[in-house]
Amino acid sequence: MTNPADPRPSTPPSGRAPGDWLLRLALALFALGLLAIVGIFLTPIVTDGKPGLWLYLGAILLTPLGFVLALVFALRSGRRAK
């Protein structure tokens, strides 16, 4: 039974919060940065060449960017509702 005086809608809430996209983006960028770091170490072992510049740039840019976005998500989702 539904209460007619209840202002909330009777539809069930979705399982995803509105800010989930930010967390998913942060985790993806962080994971790509970690993969770039692993690639930097594995390239000389697997091949006789040096790691490419794109691996270094990926490690330098993606890992901290993913970490910062995860911090932003944590700060935004932990905020109290007014």
C-alpha cells in the first residue's frame, strides 16, 4: 500500500548514484596510469628497446589525474545533504 500523503515517488530508486560516472572515470584513468608504469618496466625486459614517450606521459599524467578525480569524488559524495 502506498500512503497518499507521502511526497516521495513510488518508483524504486536506481542502483547508481548521480556521481558514479566520476568514480568510474577516476578508476579508469588511474588503472591506465598504472598499466603505463608496468609497461615502462616490462618494455626493456620483453624487448631490447626503450619504453616509448607515450608510456612516460601516460604514467605522469593519468595516474595522478585519476587519483585527484577519486579524491574529488570522495569529497563530493561525503558531503552532507542540507
